[in-house]
Amino acid sequence: MFVQIVEDDPILARALQVNLELEGHRVVLNNTLESAKKQLQDSSLDFVILDLGLPDGSGFSYLEKVKNEFSHIPVIILSAQSDEDSVVKGLTMGANDFVKKPYSYKELAARMQVVLKKPAAKTNVVEFGGVKVFEQDRLVKYNDVVIDFNRREFDIFFYMMKNAERIISRDSLLQFLDKESEIFDRTIDSHISHLRKNLKKHAVDSIKISSVYGLGYRLEKND
């Protein structure tokens, strides 16, 4: 298994690397967000062990990137930043587990095994107008071309695809999206505008997002 350790403490990182390599794993060390992101794009990683306090930013931003672009890669957060809010935030954002420092390697190894043994969630594929949305992988495809959406855009588009040809009110979108109190009514129009531009950019002409005056939006086929 190819394991990435994102940790800026060289002693802790090296000790963890040695233990993992003794168990037969291939390991790469990254001590900054920038180097971790480059490694993520250039390698076929199987597992990520992630610290939150990094010199060039928060590990939460890297967790978000991994889960948005490579959702199949398990991530365990290994951090001294172990207050309740941080643990809840990490798990809510998609971390597979959260191990508090100081830790024992035996505990970490056991938690890794539990994560790896969990059956993969069944991929939910929604298709409408030739566009396919893969929920588990967070991918959108049209004519086998991947359409890039950020995290929020993907959530909105997936919800609209599941409710294609139905009128979707702002309230229903807010209820579906507002899991972290990050979105407000006034931002919905902006997200919809970005969605429309992204679909146009990728020449998706089989469907459209229509505004229904006074009611909300509707994803429908282009006649």
C-alpha cells in the first residue's frame, strides 16, 4: 500500500514512516500543503495520514481537496489539534478517522485496518439528458468528459439531478446544503450562475437550469 504522511514534525514523521515500511508499505513524506498537493496529483496514493497544523496552512484544506478529487482514498487525521470542534469538522468533511496526539502506533495501525476493511459504499449514479453524476466519486461526466465542479457546485448539481424536471425552491436547496452553516439564501443565485457557466463551458447543450419566477429553479432537457 502506498501511504502518504503529511506531517511537519520530522521526528514523528520519520518514526511513523519506519513503522509503516516495516509492515511492507511504501511511504512518502510531505511536510507542507504545497508538496502534499503535488504528490497527490503525481502519484497513485492508497492512504493518507494527515496532520492539521502545517506551516503553509490548515490540513483541513488538503482533506477537502482529497475528498473532492480522490474520494476513494482513505484519510486518517493524526493531530494534536484534538478539540471537539476540530474532530467533528474533520469527520464531517470526510475524514475516515481522527487519532489524537500523542498516540501509539499500535492504535493507529489498528484504526487503519478498520478503515481498510470497511466495505466501499455503493456508487450512486444519476443520469439525465446524457449527463452522469457519480455520487461516491463526486464526478460529473458528459460524453465521457469530466466536468469540474467545486464542492458546493457538485452538491447543488447532484441535488438538481436527483430532482430533475421538478421545481426546486431555494428553501429546499438551503435545507439540503446548509450542513455547516456556510451558505445563505443570497448566495444561491451566485452558485446557480456558476453552474450554468460551467455547463456552457463544457458544451453541455442537452440540459439547462431554468429559473421559475417566484418558485426557484428547474433542471430540464433542452428542446
